[in-house]
Amino acid sequence: MTSRRTLSEVRHERAANPEFQAAYAETRLRFELGEAVRVRREELGWSQTRLADRAAMRQPAIARFEAGGTTPTLPVLERIAAALGLVLSVELKAVPEAATVKVDPTRRSKGTSGRTATG
């Protein structure tokens, strides 16, 4: 009989994998962007439909964005920011060597960034 592992054990094992680290970092960024948009939209008292109209988008696209389900382009981010009365600011920061992400140009398939973590 095989032994069962807990979710925490599986998560800990996968967290050591560089590809998992890169995918997790990308997902976290998408989630944080979506959350920031949702919070601002709610501060304004707007529905997703109103934001979509102001950003020249459709409501389902706003819903996916807010849920972290899309990787937006800079023009889309600019449209959403402008619609919310915000200015888009993109910043590049140095990270500790252990947390650097290296671009792998050979790994460019739909839904992946081509980035792998090194450490």
C-alpha cells in the first residue's frame, strides 16, 4: 500500500522546484494586480461592467483580470489604470541572488513566461 502525503508535504516538495518557483511568482503578480484593480473599482463604487465600458473592454475580461486569470499586456494595464483614474507605474528592482529569475528563451509556449528561477 502506498503512503499518502499531506497537501503541506506536497507543497513543500514542489516549492524546491525552480519551475514551480517561477510559476508561483508569476501567478502571485497576476493575483496582486487583479486585487489592486478590484479594490480601486470597489472604492469608486463601480461594477465590473462600468469599468469595462470605461476601459473599452468586456465585463468577462475584467472579471478574469481581477481573478488573476490573465497575463495583461502593458497597453491593457494602461487602459485599466486610466479608466480608474490611476497612472501605471512599472518598476524593476534588484532581488537577492537566491531569488533571481532567469529567462529561458527556449521555453516559450502559451501560458508560460519562459522564466525559470535559479538559486
